[in-house]
Amino acid sequence: MEYLLRERSATVEDWYELTRVNFWRDDLLYAYLQDLYDYFYGDRQEPPESPDDVPPPDYEA
């Protein structure tokens, strides 16, 4: 996970193909992964919200 966060080698398309979890932009993917890393290995108390539960930026209902 550290390598992935450091190198940012995966795109949202790569991530979707591997996990079937959709992110709208690479920066959102990496922010989520950093939050997840902080939850597992750092001092974050709660897991990050699943991206499936978060509407895309600029979403209009």
C-alpha cells in the first residue's frame, strides 16, 4: 500500500477493474487509500466512507 500511495501507479480505471469500486478522479482514489492506510496503520479511528456511498463531485440530485 505504501508503494501504491508513493508511486500513484494505478488509475481509477485500473482500480475499478480490480475491485469493481468506482472513483470519479484519481485524486479521490488516492485520498481514500491514504485514509484507509491511516485507519489500518495510523491513528485514524473510523474507516473511511465507502466511495459507493459518496456522490461524485458536483453531483446534482
